[in-house]
Amino acid sequence: MDTARCLELFELYKERSFLWKSKDTMYHNKNKRRNAWGEISKLMEIPVPEWKAKMKTLMGTWVRSEKSKEKSNITGSICI
């Protein structure tokens, strides 16, 4: 998946905060979440398991990057 498609996927996911934000009132609504997964799957033209796996990878990369930035702020090193 190229960068533009990853960014598109990330934006669609971000717009549906109940998929990732546990404090959202709709977070525990399985039907709402399943429908949102289906919507994104249709818009991206990729199967739900594939885009969910991609989001998991992207989010893991983002978390590692953020932790690296935090660690560099503590030690005073420069993180690029």
C-alpha cells in the first residue's frame, strides 16, 4: 500500500473515533463498529481483515515513534 492510500486509510479511521477511542460512547457498540469497518472496506476497496491489519501496523509504528521522541526528550538526544 502506497503512502497516499495509507494516509487515506488513516483519515477514514480517524474520522470514526469510536473504532479506537475507548471513551467514545459508541466504542462498545459492536454493530456500529462492524458497519464502520464495512464502510471503510468499501471505500478503500480492500477486505476488512486486511485494512485492520494495516491499521494495527501503522498505529504500532506511530506509537514506537512517539515513545522514541519522548525518550529523546528525557535524555536530551536528538531524534530525527
